[in-house]
Amino acid sequence: MLAAVIALLFVSAQACEYKGATYRHGDTWIVSSPNSESQWRSHNSRATHSPVASSSWVMQCEMPSHNEWRTYLAGCVTPRGSQILVGQRLEEDGFSFECIKEGDGMLQLKSHRRQ
């Protein structure tokens, strides 16, 4: 019985858990927010660069050591459902999208029309 408990503790430290699902180091998944307004901040936009409301985000599992794990917001999701990690850009449907992490940790999906 003791061996089973030790094995269970070892296995649980080897994976991230998020809302009942189990993920391994490096795994990503999409989460949706019921209220997109709470997930992004509007900024004064320049003529060719503006924030895009997104209600879905990319989460990632990270296991920095043998005994710990964490999940964090790793990227944005375009209106078509494509994943963009923080700092990356993607061309889609005549727009260039970029996922930016603000100083306060909030993520922002920016877009501008390609010319």
C-alpha cells in the first residue's frame, strides 16, 4: 500500500493539472474565457495597428524541476483559431497578427492589415 501511495505522488509531480486534465512538460492547450473583456485591455491604437478582442488563450505546462509544475499563459489565438506564442507573428486572411505580453502580464493580440 505504501508503495502505491509513493508511486501516485511521483506520478502526480510529473504532470500539470488544469481543470481536471493532465498535461506533460511542454504541452499546450487552448482555454476560453466566458468574458473576453476581462482578458484583454484596450489601448489607444495607431491607424495600422490595433488590439483584437480574443476570448481564447494558449496555456502551457512547465516543469522546472522534478517536484514542481506550473501552468501559464503562453500565447494568443487568432479569430480563426490559430495559435501564436508570445512574441511571434502570423499572417492570416490578409492580416498580420502578433501576440504581445504587457508589463503587467496581460496578453494582447494585435493585428494590422497587410498591404
